[in-house]
Amino acid sequence: MGGSMSALGQNVAVGPKAGAPKQGPASAQTGYHETHPLNPCELEIDLFCKGMRIDPSCALEKDARFIARTRAGLGSGLEIVIPGPRYPTRIPPEPAWYTRSTSRGTPMHKVGVLQGTYLGIYISNSCGFWYHSPPLNCKFCATGLNVGVNEVAVKDVDDVIEVARVAKEESGVTFVHFNSGYQTDRDLDVAAPYVKAVKSRVGALVGLQLIPTLDFWKYDRLIDLGADHFSFCYEFHNAEFFAKLLPGKQKLVGQETFFRALEYTSSKLGKGSCSGEIVAGVEPIEDTLKAIDYITGLGAFPTVCIFRPTIGADMEHWPSPRYEDMLIVFRHLYEACRKNNIPMDVTPNIEVSLIVQPGDTRYLAPDNWASQWYETKMSLAKQLARPYFWWKRRPKAIPASEVLADA
């Protein structure tokens, strides 16, 4: 396997296996960088920055999970598992339910897909930013070219329930994540029936990644319905880069709306329950570090996506960032999480394949007392939180006062 991007533009999505030791013998089959073997997090960053060429002997249609579409934004693509500390990798098997249909006859893989170990569901048609003249889509994104084409554009609630239930029973899913493109300030209203249904009829942790609003009462109602997590993709902390590369978000939403919504939901749900999503490798690195400090200062955790050019996007020729720069970013991320006591890997069975998770950055931690004490606290928190998350994953009884009319 070489170091270049695959011809389809589907960079590998990677993630060290949970519980892998920080250090290990220098017996990696891949992952050597100059004079020393990379640890699992370093290898993960290296692959995100440089991509990976798939050998022709690997038949993806037989050897990999079903790929519903080429990458749209910075997520999706082929997944591999890096066990750590030894680096022969494997492709996760396709779940049996991918080839089945719901009671309504909808192929289950067109309703939701596994992204790492969680169930991802795109609840609406393509992002509304694409339907302006000229288009206002984010410049790195190709969502308007394939989302809603290779899957069901608008998900039926009963289909979502069936897929969420089978993913929980057969794939051990603990977290169901709903996301959507711009829906003309109806995003949270559209999501409410899905949150209510999954929480009351399936039982799982539920997260939302939607365009934010300053109508904070909508977040209150979603929390009443059982929403456990909110994620806000504002991508660039630098205001000029935000305006230039995210024209729809700049014109119709505003960067400050993302900030205020993240601040509000973080204060409502508590430390580690919300996240701010940013892109590393485009804006100046000092702005990315400022974003990490801002997000962790709120008690939220940073979701940092390493920029990967996507074929068909306006930024398809923008280069991937330098590996060395991304090491600086993720070492800073670890230190910011430690200083702000942000929980790492406390929630059960959530391995995200689209990004370098905050918990992955443990491999980059300095070997000192502060890091060891942080690790001890996180290990204890994970043990103590088990009963809480078991309770949160039970089907939730929705009182009549909390029920929203289905959208």
C-alpha cells in the first residue's frame, strides 16, 4: 500500500481500537515514519493526511462494508481498524442487516449506516445551501452531488425505528446520530419525531448534528425528548475563512449562532455532552488551536476533522495538510482536554471512524504526572458512569407534556 489517495477519493477512515495500550513493540507491518514506528494515533493522522492506495487485489465490493456513496464532506469512505500496537489492519465486516429491508420495503442500508460503531442517519434530503443561485454550499462539501441520490431522501420514522432496533440488537449499537443539511431553520423541528421515536421505542443514546438556531427553547424540548448530545459544525474559527469557504452558513446562519448554540447546550447538558466540530489543515494553525481552546473552555469536546479533498467539491485541489502540523494540533487537543478535565472515552462503545477522536490522542500524551493523573480520573469516571449510561439507554417514557406533534 502506498501513501497516496485512492483513485475514488475515498480516503480511509481509521481509528485505534478502544483499550489498546499506548506503547508497544516495534513490530508494525506498516506505520514506519522516517526512523521510528508510528504509534496508532500518529498512524491515524498520517493516513488522514496522506490517504492510502488500495491494492487491486482487494475487491472492495466483497471485502468491505457496503459503500453507499463516495465521501460527501470530510466523513465517510472506506473504514479500516488499526488494532494497536501491532499494525496489520482489517476491514470491519458488513453487518447482515445491510442487505435486508424494512417492513415498508426500504433497504436498511438506505436508512442508516454504521460509522465506526455508531448508527448514522441523514434524516432529510440534500442540504438546502445547494439550491440557491448561485449555490451557497460549503466549499469542501459534495453532499449535494450524492446524498438523497444513493439513499432514501426523507426517512420514514417507522423505518428508522426498525433499523435502529436491529442495529442495537445485532451490531451492539449504543449511539444513534442524526444529521442533516440546511433545512431553512426547520432542522430541529424535523429531527424531533426521530428523537422521540428512538428514545421511547428503541432506547439508545441520541445525538444531533444540525444547523443551529438562536431559538434555544427548541433545544430544551429536544432535551426533554431525550437528546443526549449536540454537535455544531462551524468548521473554521477564523472569521474570514468561515465567510469565504462557508457562504451559506455565513449568509443564512452566522458564525455567532454556532457559538451561542454551543454555549447554551453545553451549559444545559454538562461537561463532555456537546462538541464543536472544526476542520484542521485549511485555516492558519493558530486559529485551529484557538478553536480547541474555546471549545474545551466551554466544557465541550473538540471534533477535529483533518481536511481531505473530495472529488467534485470546489476545494478538490486544495492540498491535504502536513502530518507534522496535525501532530501539533492533536497534541494541543490532548492538553486542552486534560486542562479542562473533558471526559475521554467514558461513553460506552462509541468508536468514530471519521476523525481522530479526543481519546485517540492519549497516544500523544507526554509521559508525566499530569497525564497519568488525568488517565486515572478518566478510567475511574468510565467505571462509575456505567450504571448511568445503562439507565440512559433504556427506552424513555415520554410524558404527554413533552410530546411534540410529528413533523
